[in-house]
Amino acid sequence: MNTQQKLLPIVKPPYLGAAYYPEAWPLEQIDTDIELMKQAGMNVMRIGEFAWSRMEPSENVFDFDWLHLVVDKLGAAGIAVIMCTPTPTPPKWLTQKYPVVVFQLENGRLMQHGMRRHACPNSPVYRDHCTRIVTKMAEEFGKDDRIIGWQIDNELYAMGPGHRSCQCPVCVNKFQESMKAKHGTIANLNEAWNTALWSQTYESFSQLPTPDTSTFHHPSLLTEWSNFTSDSYVDFARHQADILHKYTTQPVGTDMMPLMGVDHGDMHCFLDVAQFNHYDSVDTLWQAGFWFDYIRTLKDVPFWNTETQTCWNGATAANGYKEPGFCKANSWLPIAYGGEANLYWLWRQHRAGQELMHGAVVSSTGRPLHILEEVREIADGFAIAADFLNTTRPTSAKIALHYSQHSGRMFEYQPLVNNFVYLSSLMEKVYRPMIRAQLRLDVIHPMADLSSYKMIVSPFLISLDTQNLRERIKEWIENGGIWIVGPMSDVRNTHAAKFTHAPYGSLEEWAGIYCKYEIPADPRDFKMRWADDRETNGSVWYDGLELRGAEALATYTEGPFAGLAAITRKNMGKGQIIVLGTMPQPSDFQSLLLSIGKETGVLPVAKASENVLVVPRTGEGQDGMVVMEIEHKPGHIVLPNKMMDILTGKEHTGMLELEPYTVMVLKKY
């Protein structure tokens, strides 16, 4: 390890930085880059993720001198480092000498060198090479106080449509063995998957095929293969985390994407910090909030937003120019939601190779892009608000929304109704109405502890048979929880198969209902009448429910459902179950939530327009909130008491009109 005296002053969050690739530029350029970084107000750089060939130019020959030079120079300038393991891009000497490590596609073709993550995550040969490079890096930098954290690999997820994954002999054998471990006997698997249909019966686990995502393959096989793929990448990350935890003192994470290919909850069981990458537009900025509300719950420490754009996206072509103010709102968004870092991809645009047209902070010529002054304003704001942000946290949510990547995989292969997409439906029809009603919430994984929540919303939770969720949620309801569940929840078992005793696993028994008819919302919707005599449409799916002890909150008025309940409520122990036989329209869903919230004390956090994000914070004897306009249009908020905007020093009270992309950090007097 480099023994040079560490000169870096303590760098405190919020962190503002970028991905930096000094291996692709002359080392003499570092000083110029660092001077520009200081002008931009940056205090952290993320390095190393694609630099394996520079670190190990040939097998067992290492060169870390250049990397030490980078860390030394950044540290001397007061810029910390997130160090990344370079395993997404193995060197050519490795893939050429050991072709067995290369990712094999469905058609048997090997992926070509020059891509990313083109090595098999299950290959024991590749694991051995990863062990060597990660161990060497950890020995070199594991106790360097200029390194504030580690990133494992880069964007670990199954690639392409259908969660495309490696189908080499190692993966096929490992998948077959995992099915043997799960089912015990091939007869049990045949029964669980109903393989008598279409003569799919297997005589041994070695006969199990790899899925062909381009054809009408068995949904249980497809779901299990997707689960296996997720588990493979989780285990690949765990392998590196174990090494880093042995040699390093810094927190370890891996930068995840807003995708369902790898289970975020499973991944973060052994990591120290949640890291997240996202790229959004003016119209989808609110969607990043869904993910921040989710990853915030995975670890009990502030998360890091490790990638986002400054001004536009682009690979071979630039796209998505953002108006002034977007970068500011986008950069403050993770901080508002409880994170402590925002990093851009990337610092300096590449001069050749892939992704030349992506926005950055500095062009490939070294000239600052037009966004530099806005980045500097963000940096100044982070510094001004640092003390308040570092001594407070977002107040605990009393309402949660279930998000299940396992359910998402089941829906991918069994959508149940035409044009249904799990994630977009969950965001658009459930999450967005909730946040627009100013209900601050947690988005939770099925394994999450439920005890702190008064109300949990579980739409499209297709299976309860993971993470002992069925038993845990029953206990939570009986102890006083309010569960709003459906539609299309509890309708598949762990094997992606239907129940045969009822359309649901437990809901009929628990909720005091009998599902008489089920009809998809294709091609039409059906009307229902609420208790206040309003008549509105449902959406997505329709269960016609007979009351067997429940009360009706809404009743169908037409079609085969006329007279049957659409939405029901029933006491269960000290709590209640509210079953959505169909998905209400957004305004109806908001009214339902607000009505129940009045009974339970789960209330909006502010009186504000729907386009305004309000995140209350508390800690160390002080209270306040971060307020942001996130839809690029005027908004307003009514402040509950006198407050000061830390960013401007101005005092405010009462009704406050907000310009597009306004950001305020308000502290209560």
C-alpha cells in the first residue's frame, strides 16, 4: 500500500461528484481536470470500474502506481474517491486465454470482447480472476482514508429482453441443481409446474431446458430462470463483498439500475450502502422518487445516487436536452429523499469509443459544458445546507407500498390481462396518486419489517409465498394494521401456478368475500358506485365479490358484475383488510386513502399542489423540510409555521408560490 501521508481534509456529505476515467487520458491531464472539478465544487470522484486492463495489463502483473497518483492528487485537492472493482470489463488477455469465462447467448454464440459484463457471473474460472484483482485492489486501497466507499462491478443486472442471461454449461448445470434443491424430486417439479400439459413432463432434472424467451415457453420455467439469474448476480456481488469486507474499512455497495432483472432487496442483504443509477426526463422525474423511496428502505444509512445526467443522455447520438433548472432539481432529488450523494455520468466526455455523445460536466476538449454554472450552484447549495441535512433524516413514513421484483417476473411471463406491465402500472396507477396527495411513503420489499407501518398498500402483489409474507402480513393485520390489497394480488403460488381451492391463496378467508366472477379490463371498463353515490370506472382487472362478512365500499352497476362488490372492507383482529377487486381511478384512489388516513392518523404531510415534493425532516432538536417543484410548472405550498430557507436565508410563512424547479431547504423556527 502507498504509505504517503494522507493530506485529505474530512469530506462530509452531501457528496457531489462524477464518474472519472483517468485511464483513458494522459496522466499529465489530471491537474487540469482537478482544477475544473474544484471550479465545479465537486468533492468526490468515482473511478476504476472499467480499468482492469490498466490495473493488470497481463496475468499476475499489476500496475497501481497510476491509480495511486490519481487518488493522491484528488486527495490533495480535497476530493474523495469511490473506488470501483473493474469486473464488468475483463481484459482481452483474460477472455482470449480463458474463453470459458465468456457469456453464452441463447443460440450458443459467445459474446464478443469490447462489451460490458460479457463474462459469466457463475464461471468458477472468472470468479478466480475476480478474486485476484479485487484482493489486490483491497490490499492497495482498503485502508486509505481518501476512499469513502467501494462500488462492486457496474450495474449488475440480467441484460436484454426477458432478463437475458448466460446459458453456458456451468449456468445450465447450476440452474438444474437449484431446481433439484428446491423441489427434491423431479416428480415434485412436474406436479408443481403441471408438466402433464403439452407433454412437458421431465424424467430428470438434467432434462430441464434453458428458456427461450422468444417463444411461448413454460411460465414457471421462465420465472424460475429469472429468479436463478438474479440469484447468480447477487452471489457474484457477494463474492466480491466478502473480499472487500476482509481487507477494507470503507462501506461497500454496488450501483443498481431502475430495473427488475436483479432483486434489489436480496442484493443489499450483505452490502453496507445502497447505490443507485437513474436517468430521467422532465416528464419522468417523479419516477426517480419511486426508486428513492424504495432504496432508502433497504439499508439504515443514507443511500448514494451514483449516476445521473447533467444535461442530456446519449450513446451514439445525444438526446433529451434538459431546460435550465432541471439539473438542479434532479441533483437535489436524492438528497431530498434521504440520500447523501449525487454523482453525474460523466466528468469528461469520452474522446473515442462508446457513448461519445452523452452529456457530462466537461467536454472531451476540456471545455466546460453550458451546465457548469448550474452544477456550481448545486455544490454551493449542498455546502450551505450540509449541517442541517447531516443532522436530520426524513421523518418515518406510516404508510408503505409493496414492490416485489419476484411478482414483476411472474407478470412478465403471465401479464394476466392485455397490455399490463407491472412496474409502470404500479408507478402510474398507485405510487403517483399517493405522492400527489402528499402522502409520504416507503416503497418496501416483501422481506421488509412491517411493524412500523399503520397502513400498507399491496396492489398487483401476485404472490404472497415469498419471504414468509403471508404469515407476517396476517400477524401485522391482526395487531392493528390496515391492509389495502389488490387487484391481482395473492393469485399465484410460489411456482407461478394458480391455486385450485379459490382464485386467491388467503384473501377470501381473511377478507370475508367470495369471488364470483373475474373479467379482464380488455377491451372495456366497468362502472361502480361508491357510498357517496359517485359512479366511476374501475381499471386493469375486475373481480366481482360476494359479501361473506365484509362490507362493500363500492358496488358494480353494470355488466355481469351488477350488484356485486368491487371494493370491500372487513375487520380482522385489531386491523382491517380492504380488497380492491379493481383498480380505482387516481382521484378515487386518493379519496379512499385520505378517508382511511383520517381514521388512522396517516395524513398528508403538507398542503401543496400535486407537482410539489415535500419531505419533512427531523433530528437533533430541529425540524424542517425539503420542498421541490418537480414537474417544471408553477406550484404552491402552505407552510404550517414560520420557516427559513437555509439556501437563501429568507424567512417564509403561509402561502408560498413556487417557480418551476424551485428547491428550498426549510428549517422551522
